[in-house]
Amino acid sequence: FSIGDLLERNNSPATHGPRTVGVGRTTGRIREASVGAQFKQSLGGLMNTIAQTSPRYIRCVKPNHMKMPDSLDAIEVARQLRYAGMMETVRIRQQGYALREDHKSFFQRYSVLFPEAEDMADLVDHLGAFLHISKNEWQIGHTKVFLRASLAEKLETLVGLRIRGAVRL
């Protein structure tokens, strides 16, 4: 089954609204929708919302531990966001570092520009001197390189030119 099939089967009119009590017959008494039916309806609404957008990922955050509607525990939400790494991601995005790439893939991708570079630091020094850029355009972390969008575009252009030049030879 796919999620679409599941939602389509669970969106039939027979699965929504009040239920009647009794096995195979109607007794006239009406009961509320079960917790399972409410969950299916809620999940269906979420899936419809997701289908209308194009999220890259979804993070679920519990607004409170009491499971009460319209109640937000700001300290608990902040703790969950910090634990999930979202605060750091937001901080990096606010600083304008659009591209985040791990050291190994960065070195493999851009060492084409300076094949004589022996390691990450050497490559970064060569690229910085060649492009006359300041340290504000990128940051080197313990495991990743953070680049501003403008620098990432310049590097990609240079790589493309280098590759096209090598193909012509």
C-alpha cells in the first residue's frame, strides 16, 4: 500500500462522522468518533497539507507534555528545537551561509581548481587568495565548510570552466 491509497481508503464517507452502535444493525444510538478515526482524520489533513507544499523535511515538536490543546510550553519547545539542531541551522542561515558541505566532498569537488592542494586548509588558502575573498564569505567548521551563496556560485562557475577546458584538450 502507498500513503495515497491509505488516505483514499480512509477518506471514504463511511469512515467519517458519527457512528452507530450495534453489530450489523442500527440501534439509533450515536457515539463519537473513536480515537483511531480522529487520528486518521488528522493524519489525512496533515498529508493533504504536505501534498500542497514541498517541504525538505518535517520536524515534529510537542507543544506541551499535558497533551492539552492550545497550550504551548515555550521552554519545552525551545529545548526540543535545540536538541534537534534547528537553532544552529537557523543561526547559520541567518548569517547567510547557504551552502553547507562536508570537508571530504568539498575537497573532492573543488580540488579540481588547485590540484596541487594537499589538504583542506591548503585548498581554502589557495581559493581565498585566487578569488580575493575575505573569511566572511565562508567558514570552516570541524566537519563542514559553510559558503555564502555568491561564493558557491563563483566556485561552481570556475569548476565548470575548468572541466570544459580540460575536455577541450
